[in-house]
Amino acid sequence: MKRIFLFFAVLLAAAFICFASTEEVDVYAFLYRNAATNSAQLDILQHMAEARLIGAGEFYAQALRRLVAEYGNIRDATERNAADEQAMILSALLGAERYTQAAPDLWQVAERFVNPLVRAEALMALGRIRAVDYLPQVIRILDSMNAGAPGGDNLYGERVAFGAIISLEKYGNSQGYLPVFASSTGWYSRRIRDQATRSLPLISRNPTPFMLQVIRGPGHSLATKLSALETIEASQVENNDKSRVAVAALSEGWRINVSNTQDRTRLANMRKLAIDMINRYRSDDEAIYPLLEQSYRQGVDTQEKLAAITAIASQRTDEAARSLSGFLTDLNTRSARGVTTREDEQMVRAIIPALGHTGRPAARAALTSVAGANWTNAVVTLARNALRELN
């Protein structure tokens, strides 16, 4: 019996709260409609926001619609500032209420109002109410901010971009991933870039398809491609996905031709990171062997060449053994002719243990040939030890 009384008491209390809240909203709405200035309306809205009223979405939407309609006629600077504050408060309240019917007017605020903070608040509200009809427009705004601050005003651009980033985070739609990724690597201050980075996993947990699109796409800079590879490496995706992106990056690293020193450095760094990832995560893609062979033969420095040797060996396949055997055969020929360089000596000391690491019988012929070339005893000993590792 006590439970029944308690149940009815809770229902009555809830009904009283809803009634009281509705009545309070009606009072505020009456005051708001009869306020003569935007400043007076702003005071009322501020009190409503502090009161945290329930079920006021319809009133907020009506107030925003009226504000949008009258905004262009406000000439007084003080009243214009009050109107901007009104738009910000109404946008935030409508977003909190998830009042989807207000989407058209929120978009009008985001598009037509001048104050960047107002635009940002409206953009965030559109994301919070998941106004899917306006998702392309939000993306368009962020794309335009990513391209450069309007009129060179960095603060303006950052404020609008921040609102668009949060909006796309709240949408949680994969279409917003690449624009937000572009913000994370863009011209913005660290605060905006860091926010974009934090928003990315909330838009999509698996960045693999997006980062592949960046790395393979012709419209992205080398700096952005390198950042895409670094993003995948730092992510929690499966090793197979990391390897797949690394192979694409290595391929791109040998496809692109650049002329300036900065881009050559970026390209080399992208190849080196890709090679390191292939070494650690391995790959079933046969395309890695000609790419890694190219890094061995044409790499920018000794580090890239040695990394390519290690990555090939880590695959532990017959193809890996054949690839490394080809390197060793070339060096054996050079040694027999007495034309080896200091780098050749360094390479042969890396290739021989790498062949042993493959454990493949296909490595036997090249390793056996070491004894007949003009190598030092230390190199011949390395070859004997490697032969013992073969299956």
C-alpha cells in the first residue's frame, strides 16, 4: 500500500513541476513579447537560461524566428550587440532542448549573422539537434575556414571553425571526418587543431578509409599525407589496417616527384615511417617488395636503405628471401671485382643476417656465394651463421 501511495505522490509531484514550468514559460513569453527593445528581451532570456526551464523549446524557436526576421533592421549598436547575445542564448537553449524544428532559423543565424561567436553557437546547435538537412552546409563552412581566414582575420576564422568542428562532432556523421581532419592539420592555433584532433574519434572510430583517401588523393599536400600516416600509426585500429595504409603511403612516396628541399624531406619521412610500419605490422600485399627494393636502391639515405632491408626480412616469406638474395648477389659480384664502397660493406653486414632471419631455403644460394667473393673473414662468418638459421 505504501508503494502505491509513493507512486501517486511521485506522479503528482511531476505533474505539478510540469504545470509550474509551463506556467512560468508562459509568463516569460508574455514579458518577452511585450519587451520594447532587444536589450530588454535579452534580460528576460538570461533569466530563463538561469532558471533552466523545461519544455520551453517552442518559445525559444518562436523567439529566434522573430529575431532572425528583425535582425536586418536593427541599426543601434547597443541593440545589435543585444541581438547577438540573444541569438547565442537562443541557439544554445535550442541545442540543449534538441528542438529540431528550429533548424532552418539556426542555419539563418549561422549564415547571415556577422559575429563569429554567434555563428559558432548556431553551428553547434545544428550539430546537437542532428539537423541532417544542414550537414552539407556546415561542412561547406568548415571547408571555407580551412582554406584561410576570411579577410585575413585569424580570430574570426578560428571562432567560426571551432563551432563547425563541434557541430560535426555532435553530428557524428562520417562525412564530417575529412573536413575536421583538415582542421587538425590546418593553419589554426594549437587550441583549434587540438580540438579537431579530439573530435575525430567521436566522428568515426576507424580512420582507415579516410586516411587512405588523403594519402592517395591528389588534392592533399605532402604535409597532410604525412599527418594522415602519423594519425593511423597513433590510432587504435587493427594492425592489418595500419599495414594497408603504410603500403599506400610507401607507394605514394615513390610516385610523387618534388623539387623543393622541404617536400623532399617530407617525402622521405613518409617513406621511412611507412617502411617502419610495414616492418612491425607485416603485410600480405606483394606490392611491398618492389617498393621496398626501390627504397633499398634509391633511398634518400643509409637509414632508409637499412630500414628497407629490415622490413623485407620481417615478412619471412620466400619472396623476401629472393629479394634480399638479389641484393646480396649484386654485392657479391661487386666484391669479387674489388669495387665495393664503404656503404656496400655496411649493406652486406645488414643483408646477410636479414637473410638468415627469413629462415627460407631460397636464401641459401646467395649466402653460400659469400665465401667465394672477396669479403673479409667477418662477413664470411656472418654468412655461415645465417646459413644455420635456414630451414
